Amino acid sequence: MYIFFRHISNILFFFIPPSRFFLFRYILLKLSRINTHKSVNFCGRSWIYGRGRLFIGENTWLSPGSVFFTSEIAPIEIGMNCDIGPNVSFVTGTHLIGKFNRRAGLGFSSRIKIGDGCWIGASVVILGGVKIGNGSVVAAGAVVINNIPKNTLVGGVPAKLIKKLK
């Protein structure tokens, strides 16, 4: 039944004003088996694919256009007090490199974990298997393919250390 609510939520999130009706969004997320808190601001034009687990910590802001590719075996966890910019993609699934006749080989999924207090800039892509440490910043447009230590600023494609934060 929760998958039905995920589909309905995705459709409603698209049509209602992007940064209003947060309590209504919270109720839909709960019905969709998304583990979240009333203080989370989950903006519209966002989309949740799949049957996987998604955890969103208290006081976190998810800007319009967030996309979650969930998997039953690879949760996505976002800590408390995070700010997620517009059009950020969380992609748990990937493929092994296959033979020449089909390079996308065997598919698999890996979890994504975002620590507390992180700021993820606009249009960032976070791939499966990544852990972003507490208090880190990911610059807009980055593609995160490796773990990010706590209190660091990273950016680029692929994301690389720009500087340590105090």
C-alpha cells in the first residue's frame, strides 16, 4: 500500500506550490514509509523512485527537484540540520562494467549517508556507497563518487577536496 502513497505523493508534490503545505507533505511521506520528522521541509517538484528506505533527519531542508532512487537493500540517510539544494540526485544503484556487447553489466545498490549539518549545493549528484561526514559542504554541480570527510568543502567532477572547514 505504501508504494501507492509514494506514487500519489510524487504527483501531488509536483502540483502543489513547491515551498508550502509542509505538514501535508509530512503526512504523505509518513504514509509512503519515509522516516522523517515534522520539522523537515520537503519541497515540491521532488520525486522518490523505488521501494527502498529513506531517512530524513530533523530540521532538514530539501529544495525543489530532489530526486531519490531508492533500493530495498541500500538505504538513503540524511542527517539533521542539513540543507539540500535544488535538483540534487541521490542514486543508490549502478552496474558492474559488462562485456563489449552490453557494458552495463550486473546491477547492484549501495547505501548513501549524509551526516548532520551538511550543505549540498544545487544540481549535485551523489552516487551509491558514499558517506558525507558531518558539517561538510558539497559545491553546486559536483558529482560525489567517494566518501567525504567531516568538515570539508568539496567540488568538481568528480568531487575533490577544496579545503578543510573549521
